[in-house]
Amino acid sequence: MFKFFNKKTPAVSWFVVISLLAFFALASLFLYFSSYINQEDGVSVTESLPARILDISNDPFITFPGVDKDNITEPIINGLDPVWGEQGAPVRIVYFSDYDCQYCGEQIEMIKEVSNSYGDKVEIIWKDYPDLNKGSLSFLAALAGRCAQEQNRFWEFETSFMEQFSVFKVQQGKNYEAFGGFILGIAQELDLKLDTFQECVSNQDALGQIESNITEAQDLGLPGVPFTFINKREVLGQYGLEELKQIIKQELSSE
């Protein structure tokens, strides 16, 4: 029988050996569970995570490996996405957003307010970039928003949803049954045709358009939301009222 320890073994050596054994044991457990989580149901963890704000604007050394921007270099304008303001205006603001992002809702209201002050010189185009998990509240809300768009009430739905959703999450969390009632309540507030709206949501009629927006965002290499294109300028994350006004003035002066 091997005598790994004996009375002559220094106490320090015992401590080092035991520490190494503990480290390798913990490392093995970590690798095992990481593999299990990443492979569960064939879906990687990152695929189910919602996009969030990542401020990299001041770091020119950050890149996004695997992103192929050769196909498109700017947002696709096809007339299918919701528009606020004058179509074909000299300043076009394309806004990639997520309903499960409280700041996104606050910022789009600020953008609408500023655009109103410029009359027919600014248009806003909404693009959906929700959680990639199609069963998430984020994705379901995007579907409902597009169903409201079918009845020409997209912007009213978006505003009402963003104003109320934070309270809903505090009270109900991820209660999907309650979420269905929450969505229906907004539709009733807006006097939508409820049968048409419910059928649209249930059948996921807008699935293709949302998936198209997501693919577009990924092809453009967008790291998170909110992400704004102001003509050819790209703005990630937060910006204030005065900064937005300044950008719009610069764009108008360059026309």
C-alpha cells in the first residue's frame, strides 16, 4: 500500500497537495455542468439571452468575430416596418429596439418628441430586435406590436406597452397567462378589433417580419439595443436630447 503521507511530510506540503486536489475536482465539476447547460435541448445559452446595451463606443479595439457585413452595410428600408413622421424625410432614424428594455421605451419617446419639432424633415423607422427565444415575453410582445400595426395602431400600442410593462413585471414576473391578459387589455384600450388581433397573435402572423429584423440586426453586427441609425451614423446605447438635436441639425445642414 502506498504511503502518500507520513510523519515526515511537512505541513506545508500537505496543504499544497490538498489544495491542488480540490482545484482539479472543482474544475472537473465546472466543465461537466458547463457542457450540460450549453447542450441542453440543443440550444446554446447565448441564444436565449436578450440583447442588452453594451457601450463600446469609446473602444475602437473591440470587434465582433464571425460577423459578415459584406451583404448589408445599412438598414433595409422595405416599407414593412412601422414609420413615424414623414416618409422619405431628409433625416431617417432607424431604431432597433426590444419591448423588454425599459430604457428603449423612454428613449423612443424622446426621439418621437424631437422629430415632431422638425415637422416633415425627420422620419423614424422601428425595427424589432427582441430576445431570440421565441417563447419569451420580449418576442411575444414584438408579435403583438406587429398585430397592432396591422390595424394602424402600432405606435399607440408600443407607447402603452412600454408605460405599463415595468409594473406588470414587478407584479407578475414571467406569468405567461397573465401576460396574455395584459396584451389583450392594451388592445381593448386602443379599441382594436379584438378577434382579428387575437387571431394574428395566436397564428404568429408577423413571425417572418420579426425574424427578418433579427437577421438584419445580426448581419449589421449590432451588439445590443437600443441601436440607432441616423442616416449613416451609428449610435449604440444611450444619448440625450441635446445630443440628438445636434446630430439632426448636422444632418440637415449637410443636405
